Amino acid sequence: MDSVAAIVLAAGQSTRMEGQDKIFAPVRGRPLLAYALTTFHQCDSIQQIALVLSQANLERARELVCLEGLGKVTAMCLGGERRQDSVRAGLMALQPCAFVAVHDGARPLIDVETIETGLKLATEVGAAIPALPVVDTIKEVDEQRYIERTMPRQRLWSAQTPQIFLYDWLIDAHKRVQQDVTDDASMLEHLGYPIKVYPGSRRNIKVTSLEDLKLFEALITEL
């Protein structure tokens, strides 16, 4: 496997957590962020990790990395106003490599198998992201919430992370795409790069609310 780096994003504002910082919310004696970081640290294919944080959490993150013995975390940097600004900061903090896996630190139940599957696909096509087929009927509505049409769900997938790209492709996308996006795959789509979707995991939830945190606590208890 060519050299692989990971960017773990943990610079969000936790606006839906009723004042609680989700990244350092304690779950079974460990901060939530520790779970995703540990998984990437245990993945043999990953050589370096850049951790992107808010200013308020920088010192706590240093303590966490030291306490957990996460030697693959080679850089910690401050995030930006937008998600893509935070990813760009992480990219700039990395040593040049062949592939980059971009992951939301608020997805604590990522597993090594999902990372490795994505890396294998990325080596074949250049970019790969885990996703889940949409099972609900999706409605597109107007500004007044009147239905305009029903989307063909057989072609709809819900994107997850880590999203894995050739390093040079991701660098190019961050140089050329300036409009707001919600994930890195959107940037590469805009430029015409091929991206393969592969089945993710329903356990790979993103913690954005107190309800999500309770679900994570329940899921981690099952392990």
C-alpha cells in the first residue's frame, strides 16, 4: 500500500448539543473523539494523522493524544470557518503522501475494515467513499415545503466518512473549488473526478445531537 494519511475533523461548534461539546463528551470513561482516533491509529495502512480542532480544544486534544498513546497523530491544527477550510488546514499540516482519508471525528464507530475497503477501492479508481442506500422515500420541496417531486431512491445513497482520495486530487480540488460544499466528494465531483461509492455501516453514525450521543452509548455497550 502506498503512503496513506488521515485527516480527522473535530473543529465543529456542537450547536445542537445544548451547550455540551460533543467531541469531548465522556462515553464509558473516554472522550468521544478518542474512539475514531484510536481506530485510525490501529489501521496498519495509516502512517500519519492530522487532527483539526477548535482553539478551545487544542490543549485537551494534546492531553488526549498523549494519554492514549496515539503516536500516529503527527499534527494538530486549527480549523476554519467552513468544513472545507478545516480540511484544507489538515492537508497543509500533512507530509505529502499518496492517499488521504478525511473523517468526521463525530463518527466514533468507524471500523478498520471500512477504512481498508475504501483504501483498496481508492487505489483502483482514485477516490472512494462509504455510503448507505436510502431506504426512505425522499421528497423534494419548495421554499414553502410543498412537494415538487419524489426522488428515485434506487439511485440515492447517504454519504459517510472516511472519504478517501488521491492526495494530488484532493489538493487540486481545494485549490480550484471555492464555493461552499458539505463534503470533499462534492468538490471532486465538480471537477469531474471519478468517485466510487461502497457500502458503509449503519453503525457509522454521526453524533450531532444528544439523542445521537445516547445512541452511540447504546451501540458501544453492545461491543
